[in-house]
Amino acid sequence: MKLLKHLANLGYGSRKDVQWLFREGRISNAAGEVLYADDPLDHDAVRVDGEPLDPPPGMLLMLHKPVDYTCSTKDRGRVVYDLLPPRYRLRSPALSTVGRLDRDTSGLLLLTDDGQLLHRIIAPKSKLPKVYLATLADDLRGDEGAVFASGTLMLEGEKTPLLPARLEVLGPRSARLTLHEGRYHQVRRMFAAVGNHVAALHRERVGGLALDDLPAGEWRMLGEGDREQLFAT
């Protein structure tokens, strides 16, 4: 692949925009020597305005999604991509969320441009645990844990019962729920099925990855060690 096309695919602009960067002498190698559009591609050695390139295709990142942000690229309101460098929205292959968190749910959200990795994470057979902290509108009645663990709970409008889920009661109106699937608005619908309402929802963990001390609205790139930890469950 030509250097010019590579930079365009990383979101640094259209090919015309990137050509302009070359003409301005803003593309160089690690030694500060100016590069040209037809120079050989060596990703790790290329600099734009003196800064190393963004990761090549195959990247995976973790975002602490705040409430009031959506995972859609078409929403007119605030979207999770607003929290990332603007050029990340222009990457090819596209950077996609790994599943979705609705507008009113905060917490751990993964994004990747690796289609195979995305499929591996969300595929039903992976059964990666997803851990949510739920704050409820009403007191727990006491039998929710048994209902969720039964493997027989059927959500409204569905034809297949839910997989067993584990409920940890943290307080009268607070609970931690571990799922091994990802159906539409699943946590909210599960509590609705037992006569309660989720007032606030936060995803703490996906697989072996947790947010730890990552502040709301912040993100970090994940390396090979993180990927291994993701599937180490």
C-alpha cells in the first residue's frame, strides 16, 4: 500500500488532504527527514507534524461512556465518537462499537476496526461475561436472583429464554448482574419482567476487562496483554 493511501485510511484526511500535508512538508520520518507520497510505507517510522501515526488497522480501545451519549454515528445528539480524536471517525476500515450501550447507560464500551475480533467478542458462542451495576426504582423483593439464574426467564416479544444470569444484591435497590449474552436492553427488560425499573445502569466489565480508574469520557488504547485478559474468563 502506498504511504498516501495509508494515511488517508488512518483518517488524516482525503487523499487530496494528505497530498497537501506532503506538499507542506508535514510528513517526515523519525529522524525529521521529509517524506513523499510515493515513499515506501514503514508505519512505525512515519510522523505527522512530528507525532507518531495512530495505530494501524486492527486496533482495539476502551472508552468509559458517559450517560447522554449514543453509539450511533447518525444520531444528531452527542455520540461516543465525539470523545475520540476526530480523525478516528474517518478511518477505513471503520471504527465500530462492539455492541452498544443505550443513551442512559454508562460504562465500559469497546471499539475496534477489526471485524473478526468484533465478531469473536459478540458471537453468542463466546459467552463473554458482561457485568452491570443497576440502581433500581423499587426495593428488590428477594426472588430475583433465583428467577434470573433459572434459565427459563422469557422476555416479552422473544421466543427463546434467557441464559442463566447471576445477581449479587448490594443493597435494597442496588445489584450487580452478570450476563453471558447481549440482547436488546436486556438488563432493563429483565428487571421489568420482575416488576421493577432500572433507574441507572453502568457496565463495569466485559470479559476480563474492567474500567478500573478510567474517568468518564476518557479512553485508552488496548494492547496484546489487554486482549488476552479480555478472553481470560
